[in-house]
Amino acid sequence: MSDDDLVRCGWAVVRAGPDAELYRNYHDREWGRPLYGGVALFERMSLEAFQSGLSWLTILRKRQNFRRAFSGFDIEAVANYTDTDVQRLLADAGIVRNRAKIEATIANARAAAELGSSQALSDLLWSFAPPPRRRPATPSDIPSATAESTAMARELKRHGFRFVGPTTGYALMQATGMVDDHVRTCWVPYR
């Protein structure tokens, strides 16, 4: 339960302060809501990859900086980044400065561009969405990866995507509403 008396998923309840509002808004308005479109999904895929090994709160705090640094996650623009852009990004204190993740984001933009259209990325990712199922009763009922996220990761790798394994793939599925992992007691309406 939070200060507004709404029951939320446990991960979304943090101490009072600006981070509490940031997390609560992300949980209430974005996480688990169906998201379509290549640019929007490319952004989420990239942010999930950057989050690997870090807290999601770190990424949320820096999200606007990521958008600025990566040309609004425009797939064609990022696909055309050069070594000069990699150096610029490594020097940008507003984002996570991890060379492997930066280079993976650029490689992923190139792989997405090779699919032929922004919509093709959306179609590819959503093709792995499982049928709707009942919400989990508790957080311990939520898997870290599934057969679908494993298949997604395998197919993305086949297309040249990097840093999107089964666990990151499942986190992407959760974040973009391909699966609804809000716990049953959570106030967010079932999709």
C-alpha cells in the first residue's frame, strides 16, 4: 500500500521523495501497458539492456538523457552512428557509460534497420507474446525468463541483435505489455 492508498506491485513501492513518484508513475502509467511501434520498442529494448546489472530506478532517472543522447531512439539515426558518436556517448555523464551496451545499442539499431521498417521490429517482438494468462498471485510466481522470451532472444540474435538474452527479453515483454505481470492485488487494470 502506498501513500495514496492504492495497492501496487511491491517493486513500485519505494520511500517517499522524487524517486517514489518517478517509480510510481512508471508503474501506474507505463509498465505492463501494451506498447507498439518500432521506435518506442527500440527505446525500451535499449533501456532494458542498459539496465542489466543496475537498478531500473537508475535508468528511469537518466531516461531523458538517454533520449537526448541517442537521437530520440530514432532507429535510422542511431544505425548511422560512428566511432565519433561512441566517444561522445562514453563522455556523456547523463547516461550509463558502458562501451559494450553503447555499441550493442548501435548494433541493435542497425539490425532493426535491416528488418526493413520500424513496424517490422514491432511485429517481430510482438510475435513472441504469449496468450494472456491470469496475473501472478505473488512476485515469486513471476519468472525471470520463459520459453517465449528464450525464443525471442534466439531470433533477435539471429538477426544480429546484442545484449538481449532471455532475461532481458522477458523484462522487455513485461515492460511493454506483452505479458501482464502486475500481481493480482495491484490496482492497475488488467489488460
